[in-house]
Amino acid sequence: MNNQHWLRPVRIIIALIFLAGFFLLFSDVKGNLPWLTFEVLTSFQFVPSLLKFLFLPGVLTAGFILIILLTIFSGRIYCSAFCPLGILQDAIAFLQRRLPFKTKRRKFRKALNYIRYPVLGLSVISLFFTGILAINWLDPYANFGRIASNLYQPVYIATRNLLANILMTFDVYSIQPFVQKVFYPLPFFIALSVFLLIVSMVLYRDRLFCNTICPVGAILGLLSKISFLKISIAKTSCTQCGNCQVACKANCINIKQMSVDESRCVSCFNCINVCEDSSIGLRKAWMQPAIEQPSHDKTKRDFLKAGLLFAGAYPLLATAEEGEEDHPRFCHRGPISPPGSQSIEHLKEKCVGCQLCISVCPTKVLQPSFLEYGFTGMMLPRMANDIGFCNYDCVKCSEVCPTGAIIPLTQEEKKTTQIGKVFFNKNLCIVETDGTACGSCSEHCPTQAVYMVPYHDNLTIPETNPDICVGCGACEYACPVENPHVAIYVVPNKVHQLAQKPLTEKVETVETEEFPF
Amino acid sequence: MKRRDFIRKSVAASIASGTLFSMGRWDPLLASGNISAKAIDMVAVKNGEPAAMFDAGIAALGGLKSFIKPNQTVVVKPNIGWDAPPERAANTNPELVGRIVKLCLEAGAKKVMVFDNTCDEWTACYKNSGIEKAVKANGGQIVSGKVAGNYHPVEIPNGKILKKASVHELILESDVFINVPVLKNHGGATMSLAMKNLMGIVWDRGYYHANNLHQCIADFVTYRKPDLNIVDGYRVMKRNGPRGVSVDDVATMKYQLISKDIVAIDTAATKIFGIDTERVQHIGMAEEMGMGTTNLDSLNIKRITL
């Protein structure tokens, strides 16, 4: 099996490229990276690709099929080479081994199938009751995204700003500081808890998450059972030295029985390179020496039991959604979903909450939700008009979305996508209450859905034309009124509408011979 | 031999002195004895390209050397408020800004910095306005106007309403401050001109809007008058300002104004636009506070048609 020693370094190189790539994506604070970078990296993510394919079938969204084929060919390559959360766990384990802590010697452990398959079953069953809620919380890519967006990006911005500030004291303005990410305690603590949970699972038993909680790991694990190539041990040459067992981060090599649980093997190939007598390696499945398979009956029983249990409990968790509200009151208006998400319903059906869109939004108008969309819509993007407003020409979030929750929009399509409508409360307006000029709202309005009309004493006051409003929130962001709240704001369209295009005629250029003064 | 030496030396001397005089800085010294040549208060240029109009206009004022001493630092404040291309005329013309940067450096400036506290997201504004490229190509530096820590509180003792503001450190620290607004319509302030452009050097613009916009604009001028104002009237947004909706809002008028008097230059700009100066209330307020004059007849205006 000597000829297979190249597998591990190749796996590590691909993994590092993917991990670095994903950190690069989440460092793109101003959304300057080309569209293709996002497309290439995210199209190999299983759940996002699957969700996107179901909605927008095509070659570019068929990444999950590739992963399935790869798994059927040679096991869970995805888990060690493409999955950012898997690679992150390897990185944590790598650090752990180089820190002066005592680490437990790895050994074979039984599969925790009574957790793994019920969790998978639960996430599948829950699709019928609460949409992708469970997938949202369990998907490794989405969890990585939330960790990167909430924990890594602030550190990146702070470091960059520190450098910029040091340079600025020397009057060098070559690095421009960025505005720090807005701190929302709940989304932050959710991401932090998940990160700490994963770190502790790694410290406890390496890839424990991948083989007990991760639904993608469970699906690919089932597929691995029919893989063409599998890691196996040549019983004739194996000396049972146990090196492979110690190197196995999935704890799936049983050296006593000289067997490998391929459903848990994450294809890291560490075992191949530590084997002293070249006995372990990838082999065609039918060439394997016969190994007594453990009975699957217990697994099946676990699966069914847990499935029934959770099927009963799930509807209780799904809370009733808030009713329709016509009166556009500021505090009860509900969340606004980003352009391209089509409707709040669509967003909640498709979004896994990876927060890539939030991380790259140049104006930072996209911020994570907590309970704005209800219990089933936590950590999704929402328009925070108090933080920023949606740039009229920008389609970045629709370009980067890996799941099709925000479908790709052209600039032209976006300019007629109405995510909400402007509502002006004249009684609160500065021009009305103070009798002084303002016009901040109209100033920022890209379509002049908010425009100024003559008022008393040379003043002008806003008027609105909601038909051409796209709901970008610029007026709301710019409104200086604070008490009790802004005088102009966007009332969400739960289902996005088509905005009319602003009609304009060309102004005439009057040629003058003489100076007018 | 002596005669030849004499001729040679005298030719060399006359060339040297001619060169010195033509450099411009000596003109005011020599002209000071000449009472009939009254100093020019404002230059108005029309019918040229932005850079060519600036070349002609600033030459009439004795070149930028009359405003910049060697090794001084210069801050240029165009309007870069919006994520819009030059054709939309929401921002100052990039060609003009580039030429100003170039001539500042030629006049001996140590460095030229350009910034604005933008309304739209700043990297998009800098890029799509074409100003970032023009500034860099001409040797200037682009600075973000969106770093709160770069703004420092100042007192405005003569302000009626605006008593304090946070001003960008480049304005506080630079030796020369050149204000380069674009002439355009403005929904709230009626017109966006030289004085209105100064809202882009303070941090909290919301205060202006919430507390009598026109008075605050006028109040700020009492704190800091730019050393030179250049109004870009090449493309003029006639309506839907200050952001504009499309190129349909824009008329190509090919004007440029240069003056130290911020009230006078705004007055002239309203006349080019074709609106009563009184309707732009901050102009009258600033005149009342002694910041300049709206009476253009009292000024020596040099008019140049290219």
C-alpha cells in the first residue's frame, strides 16, 4: 500500500485551500471578491448545494451530486477535504496536539448510532413540520459560517483597524479602517456556544460531531457503506501494531478485529501513512477480506424509536407564526427580507443561516435575526435600516448565497424588486414639527419615491410615491427624528413585489452666450 | 572678448529673470505698485472641459502658487457623496479633482489628501465616482471619511445654533483647504454648493438636519472658511438632487467658478443654475454673519469663455 502515501498530503493541501478560501470569503467585508470565488467554494457544500439545486437546478448548483458520486466512489472525502467545519476541527486538534496538554490516546470506540441516526431522522422528518430549521442548526457549513461571521470577522476587522490606526499616526492612510461589525448579543452567543461545543467535542474525541450530530456526515456515512473504494486492513500482513487506531480521528478502526467502520471514516488517510507494514489502505470493496458485519437490527430499532418520538414532539416546537398586519406601525411592522429572497416564506424555507451574505454586505444593512422571523427563523439575514441601507446598485448578497435563499438578481432586476414600501408620518417630520428645512430622506432616495414639495416659508416637505419605492431603507436610515421613532420608514412586503420604474424626461440644456452675472 | 562676455552674460540674466517672472509668484510683488490692477475676487469660466477650465481660471488668479507655499500639506474636499458615475453629476467631476491634485503638487505641496464623509457606502462612492482613480493617477492620496476616530470635536463660538461639531483631522491639520463642490439641486437645502459641501467634513450631519439645516450650514462657515472654493458646474443636476435618479436629471452646462469668497461663489452658482439666491437661505444667513457678499456687482469678477 506504499503507493497510497500521497493521499494524505493531497487531502491536507485541498483542505487548507478550502479553509483559507472560506476565511477569505468571510474577510471580504466590502464584498469586493469576484462572484466566481464564492460560487466555486460554496458549490461543494452539500446542504447549500442541495437546497439550491431543488430550486434552481443546473450544472453550477449540482455540487452535491458530485459529492454523492465521490462518496460512492471512495467514501467521505467531503468531510476531510471540503467541509470547512470538518477542516476547522482538524485544525483545532492539530493545535491541541502541539499545546502542552495531556491528550488522550485515541482508541476504537463504538459508533453512537443511537444518536447519529435519530438526529438524521429528526432533521428529515422535521422538514415536514418546521422546514429546514433542524438542518439550519446542524449543517456543518452553516455552523462554520456563523462561527466565521460572528467570531472570526470581528477579530479580522479589529486587527486590520489596529494596523490602519498605527499607520495613521504616522500620517499614512494606505489602509483604510472598516467599521466594526455590529454586536448583537444573542446571535453572537449562539455562535460562540456552538463554537465552544465543537471545540470541546474535538478535545474530547476529535471528529465526534461529524459522526454523531452532523446530518451530512450521517448521510454520507450511509453512502460510504456501498463505496467502491474503502479503507480496509489486509489481515494477512497486519501485525496489529495499532498505529492506525491511534491515528484515526474518527475512532473507527478496530485493530482487534482488524476492521474499519467505513460509515464513520472521514477519509483523512492518516492511517495509511502510519502503517508500518503497509497493511491498511484503500481497496476495492469486493476485494476486502470478509469481516463479520455487526447486526443492523439495533440501529434500525434506534432509528424508528427516535423518529417516532421526535415526530410527536416536533409540532409542539413549531410556534404559530404572527398574523398578517396591515397597519404600518413602526414597532410592529416585522422584519424585511433582503432583495432576491422573494418572500419571508422563501427565505425561511431555503436559508441555512450561514451568514455569508451578512459578512460581505458592503453597507452592513444585512444583520442576523434572532426572533424577528419567529422561532423557526433565527440567524437569518434581515434588513437593519438603523445600521445601514441597501445600496441601489449592489447585488452582492444574491451573488454569494449558496442555497438559493437569495436568488441571483441582475442590477436591473434588483432595481424593480420591492422588498417593502415607504411610509411617511408627516406629524413626526422635522419640517412639520420644527419648521426648519431637512430633506435627508429624499436626499438619500435612489428612485425619488420620496421627493420634496414646496411647503410654507420657502420650505420643502417630503411626499411619497410607494409604487416606485424599492424599500432600500435609505430614507429611514437618514431620518434625523428619534423620538418616538423615525418619521419615515419601510413597511415590509412579506412577499416581494415589482416596483415601477421611475419615469423621467431629459432636462433641457439651455445654451447661454453671456454669463448670468 | 570683453564685449562678447558682456553680451553672453546679459542674455543669460535676461533669460533667468524672465523665467523667474513667468513663474508667477513674483507677479503680485511687482503688481503691488500698480493701483489700477484691482485683485480678482472671482473667476468664472465657461465652455471648456473641466481640467482646461481650471487651468485657465487658476492662471488668472496667479496660479495655485498664490495659495500654496512649498512643502505645505493640502486637503481637497470634493463631493463624493454618492455611488454614481460621473455622468450622473452627483459627485464632483473626477477630471477636475485630478487636475487640482496635479497642480497642487506642481505648486510645491508636500502631499495632497482627498476625502469626503460619504452618504452611500464609501468604497463604492470613491470607486464609481472615478475620483479615487483620478486622485491616485495624479499623485494624491485618498482617505476614508468614514472613520469616526478621525473626527475631533471643535467649538464654533460664532455659530447661532451649531455651537460645536466634530471635524475631520485632515481639515484641522492640513495647511491649505480646497473646497470643490459640484453644483446641483438639493431636495432639502434647495441647492448643494460650496457651503453645503462643508457638511462632508463633519461627522454628525444628522444634527444639522434636526436643528435648522440652513442655519447650521451658515454657522459652520464661521468656524473654517476654505482657502479656495472651486464650484464644478460642468455637468449640473437640475432636479432630484442631491442623489439624482438617472442621467436625465443632468444638463451639461460647462461652467466653473473659483473664489476665496464662499458666499459670493454660491451666489454666482445660483445664478448659473437659474434660481433666486434668496431661496437658498443659508447663503443670505452667511452674508449676515459677515462671511462674504451676495452683491456680485461689488466684486472684481474675471469672466473667461474658452
